[in-house]
Amino acid sequence: RIMTELSTEPLSPGSVRVIPSEVSQEDIRIKTLDNMAVVDIPFHYFNSMEKDNKRLIQSLYAVVNTLTDPINSCGISEVQFTVGGNLVDSHMDISLKEPFMMNPALIKEEP
């Protein structure tokens, strides 16, 4: 259900959609390993983003922060991203080889 919310248009004015509209909910797979969620995103997830690392980082951390938020009672404390089922070192200059942990400051949109 959490990923469904992230895959739809935001309800609040001025909010930004998290998962690009070109990426369907079915394109993203999640499995849990103890307290870690492994989120497999398709290759075209990156193509759907503008060539803007800031927007990509915000999108990734929106997923991380949502899955690791204690209010969701998932028991997840970190998120590892894979791409097309494979662990990748990086995309552009964003490291993807280590799991991400909650960081709410990174998803706030600047005016």
C-alpha cells in the first residue's frame, strides 16, 4: 500500500510526485531481509527523471523515508536499491551500493 501512495499524484498542492508517472507500481519490487527493504527499480526509472541529481536523490529518499518511518510499523530501518534485479555501484554520481537510511531533510522541496 505504501508504494501505491508513492506511485500516484500527490494530494497536497505544491507536492511533487515521488515515483515517475512512466514507472508503474508493478515495475517496482520490494522484498524484506530482516530490517532492510530491498527495492528493485527498473532501468527506465532513471530515464523518467530529469537529468537532475537533486530530484533523483529526493525521489530515492522519499521512498527510503516512507519505508523507514516508524509510523508505518514496517520495522524497516534501511533500504537497499537494486536496478533491474542487480546491485549497482552508482547512477551518475549517486552511490547506490550501500543501503540508505532515513534522512527527512533530503526530501524537502526548496522554493
